[in-house]
Amino acid sequence: MKKGTLTLWLIALATLLYVLAPLFRHDVRNGFEIEKFGRLPVLLNGRIKPLDTVARNSLLIIHGNQTVRLPHEQLTPMDWLAEVMLKPDTADQQKIFIIRNLETRTALGRPPGAKNGAEANAFLAALGMVPDPDKYWSFRELFPHVQEIEQQAELAGRVDAPLRSPFQRDIMKLYERVVLYHKLQNSLQISGTEDFKGQLDALQKAIHPSAIPMQSGISAEALQSLSALSQTGYFFPIPPFPPVDDPLQWKKMGDGILHFVTDGKMHPAVLAFAAMASAFEANDTSGFNTAVDNYAGWVKEHLPSRVRKSNLEYVFNQLQLFYSAMVIYVLIFLLACASWLIWPEKLGRYAFALLLVTFVVHSAGLIIRMYLEGRPPVTNLYSSAVFIGWGSVLLGIMLERFFRNGIGSATAAIIGFITLLIAHHLSMDGDTMEMMRAVLDTNGWLATHVVCVTLGYAATFLAGFLALLYIVRGAFTSSLDRKTAQSLARMVYGIVCFATLFSFVGTILGGIWADQSWGRFWGWDPKENGALLIVLWNAIILHARWGGLVRQRGLMVLAVFGNVVTAWSWFGVNMLGIGLHSYGFMESAFPWLIGFCGSQLVFMAIGALPAHTWRSQLESVKTAPPVKMADVSV
Amino acid sequence: MAATASTSAFARSPFRALASLRLTVVCLGFGMLLIFLGTLAQVHSGIHAVQATYFQSLFIFWKPAGASWGIPVLPGGYLLGVVLLVNLIAAHATRFQFTKKKAGIICLHLGVILLLIGQLLTGLFARETQMRIDEGQTLAYSEASREVELAVIDVTNSEYDNVVAIPEKVVARGGVVQHPSLPFTVRIKRFLPNASLFMRSQVPNAPASEATIGVGPTIVATEQPRTIKDDERDLTAAFVEVTGVSGSLGTWLVSNAIPDPQSFTLGDRTFELIMRQRRFPKAFAITLLDFKHDQYAGTDIPKNFSSRVRLVDQERGENREALISMNDPLRYRGFTFYQSGFDNNDTTTILQVVRNPAMLLPYIACGLVALGLTLQFSMHLFGFVKKKR
């Protein structure tokens, strides 16, 4: 007994070590304290965030990945961004623009080879089976084609979004990425500026600040480059001065300098960033590190609450909690499945312990996100994926706690894995903590309606996956005995009840929200309809069961279809591109959705096969009496 | 009592069949199919058309191209709603006793009944109109966004106008309209539900206009298919002939695309003719004092829209300011005013004005359903946990 407990603790400890490992790595590159640089807060898209977040999201958009693998080293997002902003000559040579579309490559003057079998080769390359030399491009390689890209993107932009060809969509995206890169380059200084600090010092000496900039003695050329810096800059690095906590008063670099020209007060942040730029360019590590340290001290003193959040977000970025959780969920699933074959007691317990620890990790990620955003857990599609996984795992843990047969763990783990994988792909579009548009800017409704509906999704998926487990174990293995089958039936029934409660209440709450903000309770909007479909389907399952229209296997088959209904409501309606709730994206996800729904139909068909074709024989089920109304209403 | 409904039960008592769970399941199934198809149809038909054909109807008809008849293929929203309602009430009348154990189910089903009734009443009686007010402007009426009227206004007296408004339905029917306060008849010669209007100079070789007077002769009006897009509205037009006792005064082209009224005199009285969005007069007036459009720092993502208005009601002695913003409407005398849109560089507000006598029902229903489901399922859960222990 004691030995068993020790093993459980060891497992928990090892998991935590794995999750927290990134904290022990410090990002110091060639002596530059890039990590501290990455913690500095800036304003972008209405939110104050660390530079590291800007780097990560930009790199995801441009590169499709959060690390840059060079022949001899790996760059962190901040290593990369520091180069882009402060050493453009080096950055421009890094092959970071990922271009998968072959037509786009042709447009850039590199057709996929004319020799025989080139097509097949390109296909293998796309699968990663042969090296693909043209997959990554540097800015320098793209530069001669910028005009061509812009023209093609403009042509594509005239076509209605749903009608665009893959090439048109790709070239538009490439254009956006090139623009983003260009903006990043011109955020702290005009790209390629030599000794920015020195130039600023000279400017400070040369001019006499005046409300009318032209009268201050600044050259027209300098004034022009300042306004260019303001217009092109991607983010707002300069906090309000004198320091107040008002996001609306953050400025771009150009405006920060212009403020000195008109007002005579040089913002310490402007000088600090200029000092960093000059030192980084001159390979002066101590100068750079001192400038970063000094400025970090300044913001910490004047905007303490922002710095706390910014630091936490940096740590959150480093940890990648959802990614770690995703990996461990796979392990849990394998452990739980193995427990049905060997050592059911031991492996089941290990899987459950691991599940509990991973749930803590998953919850921590969720809570940190909520704190950073100041919002309830679900604010967009990305966070809905994270939360559906979380809800399913929570319910799975409760099931496992009661039944102790590995089923709750296995199902929770597989849903946790799939939803986090979906979230991972959704995060490719950029910042997942966006500001909420006017009508959504209400924490009360986000916390009630959205959370209820999302828990309804989670529960319906859980019931569906439990039913899948029933069908797979019953049809393909002989491991589904009567007792397990019955406990699975109980679980599915209970979870469907739970799903009905949450999806029903959540859907009506949505109606009431709509009544509060648009004056109509129900508008037959696709997303509303999707939620209603889930309610109706769960109601059908319950009524069919109560009416004795289905028994154990019928219940399972119906529950599997719940997966199809929920997947449709979650993603399908977004792909229609209509209605108030549509997000307009994800052409690439469409085949996956179709594939998922198709696979569920196949499982339903297997579930409906005559009982004698199954490997597990469950004769008793055939003779089980239908549930009576009197019984279920106990 | 067993809930199984078999065909023999159907034979025994049609009432029992009406109360059967089988019927419930079938109706819910059809409901899902209807909603799914209704969602898909929105891609091509627009939400308003879909609402009318799928959800606010008794049957969905399949119509061969060009035919005026159709075959009913699916029950519509109203039919399904009513059958479910009857099914539910019948089930409670025959099967359920009022016991403590059934409290949850009864409570929840009562909520569902209220929800269905509420939607039925809303579909039948609710009215959505709009108010489009510029800053500083005062309005005492709201307008239908998708319905026009032909207004004949007697402006002879400078103190007040005398308005005869002919609804779109009547104009669409065509024929002659006569009203006791008008010394002439109005004949609708041609009605175009949706039309494009161009200056005659821009359209070479256009056929001669049916209009003989007013701006009509200088304009070419061509009929267009009605719009299905939610963010567009039809430009409606009509050719109308005004005939007094001494004969025709001429034929006018009227349209909601022509903003200014066209005037004419008959005897010593002056009249104006205008086609405009149908108006619903209010017993009170609303003035827009200020419209605000806030954005998040450094973005064009809207953070909030709000309209500061003054509400003046002579009848009730009301004269006060109110703030209407997203998620925070103004409610007054049975009307609810929602922030719906804006225009003209943030100086014009568009308010959605809704009157819905059944507005409260969903709120009560939500409470009942939540309570009922929670009661029912927690009883299950406690029973289950006890058994397991």
C-alpha cells in the first residue's frame, strides 16, 4: 500500500517537473538578456502584453511555428524579433516565411521543377518525406517580388471571400505576412537606422521644442521619418507620460519622439529603447543589458500592475501549459487502455493520478488566461476548445472517481487531447486573447450563457466518446463484459442528462442575452440553431430511452450521433460564413470536420450490427426490459 | 404506468397516441431536420425569407421551377410547435400525477410549454421597427425597415399636416384607392417591389416613362428581383395616377429611393406625394443628444456604442434623459429601444424599436426549465450515489 502511494507521488512529481521544466531555461543569446527584453510591456490590439507575446504571435503567423530552426542554433521568438527590429540585415536573411502553396512559389519565380516526376516529388515534399528546399523563404528573397505579391493580393481581394481559390487565399495571406514583417521592422526605429541613440541625442541638442513642429528647427526629412515611424509601427511601445494607467494614452515610437519635438519632454521609454537599439546593433551586450534593466525598473516603478501581468504572461508563454497537458493526455489514454489488458488495478490508478495532475495543469492554464484577460473562460473559438476539454476532463474525473474502471480516465484523456490539439491549430491565427467587440463586452453573459453552452458541448462529446468506447470495445474486443457495459450505459445516461441541463439552460440564456441586446429572443441565427440542435438531440436520446424506443446499444448509437451534432454546432456553422456568430475562416478544417462526422456514422453503423457479430457477447442486454417511466423518474 | 406507445395504443385511443413519447421523439426529430435545413438555406436565401418559409409556417413546400403550386414535404415550425405543445399537455393530462417525485419534470415541461407559447405569440404579435435619428433631431415615429407606404400629405395648413398613408399591401394589390379626406382618387398603375432607378440621361434608348409629371419622366425605373441579403433592402417604386373630379392630374413615379416629396395643387389645397418606409407614430418623442462610438486603444475594434437621448412625453408629463447602449436598452411604454447601428460619421444613431407583448415569457420559462432539470437530475444523481455507496 505504502509503496503504491510512493509511486503515485513520484508520478505526480515527474509530471510537474516535466511541465515546469521550461522555467529553468533562460534566454540569454550571445550575452544579450533577451528574456528581460521580452518581458517589457507594449500595447497591441487594445491589450498591454509583453513583447514576447508579440514575437510569438507574429512568428506563428509568418513562420507557422514558434521556434526558428537555423542550421547551427534554434532561435526563440524573442531572439528572432530582436533581430528583426534591431539587426534587420541579419534578420532579412533568415528563411522564415513558410510558403506551402506551389502556385504561390510559381508566382515568385520558383516553379516546382520541370523535370519528370516533379509533381510527385512536390507531393512527397509536402508530406515531409523528401526535403523541400523551397518551403522557407527569407525576406531578402521575397523582397524583389513584393510588388507582384501586392498586385496579386489586390486582385484576389476583389473576389468574394468564399469564392477565392487556394492560390488567391494564399497570396493574400502572404501579402499580410510581408506587411506584418515590414511593420515589425519599423516599430522601434526606422529599419536600418545607425546608432539610433546617438541620433536622438543629436536631435535633443539641435532643436528648440515648439508647438508647431516645423518651427522647432527639425529638418523636414526627419519630421517625415518620424511620421513614417508612427504610421508603420506595429505596436505601441511608449507608455503614458506622466505615467497613468490608461491604455488609450500609449504611443508609437514616432509619436513619442514627436511629443518631445512639440513639448520638450523626452519620454524615458524613448531613450531607453533607443539605447537598446544602438547597443544591440553595436554588439554591446552590457550596454543593452543595462538599458533593458533600467527601463524594466522604470516601468515596474510606474506601472506595477501592468508589469505584474506582463511578467505572468511571459511565464505563461514559456510554460506552454496546454501543450504539455496535451502530451500527457496521450500517455494517460494509453495507460488507461493498457489497464483493460494487464494490471487493471495498478495501471488504472496510475492513469487516474496522472489525470488529476494534468487536470491541475490544464486548470492552471485556464485560470491564468482568465486572469490575464480579466474575462470568463470562453471568449473565442480558441478558448472554447480549451474549455470544452477542461469540462470533459472534469466530468471524466468524476466518473472515474465513482466507477474506477479506467473508462472515465481514458475518455477524459482522449477528449482532452483532441480539444487541445484543435486549440493548438486555432492559435495559428495570432493572439488568442483578443478584445471583445461591443456586444460581447459583457462578463455577465460570457460567464453564464457561454459557459453553460460550452459545458453542454463538453458533456455531449463526453457521452459520445463513452459510447464510442462501448462500441469499439464491444465490437472489436472481448473485453466488454456485462458489468462494464452496464456501467457505461449508466455513465452515458447520466452525462446526457447533464448535457441536456447545460445546453438547454445555456441556449435559453443566449436567447435572453439576444433579447437584452437586440430585442429579439430568437432569430434563427446559425449558431443559435446549432445550440438548439444539441438540446433537441439530447432530449431525443432521453425521451427515446424513457419510451423504451432504444435499449443499451441504441442509447450508445444515439449518443455517438451527439458527436456529429456538436461538431456541426461548434465548427460547421462557422464554415457557413453567415450570421452574427460566424468567424469566417478555417477552409482547411472543413475536410477534417467531414472526416470526423463520417467516422462517427461508421461507428454508429457498427453499433447497429446484429449482436452476434460483436466479439463481446452481451446476450443479457437483448432481454433487458425497457426502462419504465416510473423507474427513471425516481 | 409503462410509457411505451405501440400501434395498438394508437388504435385504442387517439388521445393516448397524442400523448405518446413516440410522437415526442418524432416531432423532435423533424424539428432537428427543419432547423438543419433552415440553417443551410440561409446561405442562399437570407435569414428573413428562411424564417418565413421554414419556421413561421405550417408546411415547407417543394415547388417545381416556375410553378405556382407546391407539395408539402416537411412540417413547418408552427405546425411542429403546436403538435409538440399538444403532445406535452396531453402527456401531462394522461400520464403524470402531481407528486413530489414528478415536481422536476412538471416544472421543466411547464417551462417548455411557456417557451413554445411565447415564441408563437412573438411570431404573431411582436413588431420590430427602427428609428434613425441624427444628433439634435427629434422623432416621434419609428419606421419599418422592410415595408413601405405611400403617403399623401395635405400640407395646405401651415400649422399641421394631414396624412393619408396607404400601406404597401394595398399599393401592391394595385387598383384605385379612395379616401374620404382626399378630393381625388389614387390609381396604382404599376408596382415594382424592387427597382433600380437611373437618371434618363445615363440610360440611352430607355423606353418612355409611364410617369408624366414630377421627377418621374427624368428617371428610368427597372424592375429587379427582391433582395435576399440581410444587409440590403429593396428599393420599391410605383407609378400612381391622381384623378380629381375634373380628370387626371398626371402619373407620378414614387419610390423610397426618391427622398423628397413631390407636390401638386388641386383647387386651393396643396398635397405632397411620397413613398417612404412605413411609419408608426409614437405618443412620445425622442431627441438624440449625443452618439458615442468607443474603440479599444490602438485599434478599430468597437468597445461600445451608446446614444444619449431625451425622452419627452406630453401625455404623461415625462421629460428626461436616458442612455441607450449595447446590452443596455431603454424600455418605455411597452417599447424597448436597442442600440442597433450608426451612420454619418458617428452622428446618426439607429435604434431598434421592439414591441413584444410576450417578452417576459422566456425569462420565466428559463427559470422553470433550469429549476426543473436541476431538481430532476439531482434526484437521479443522489439516488445513484446512495446506491453506489
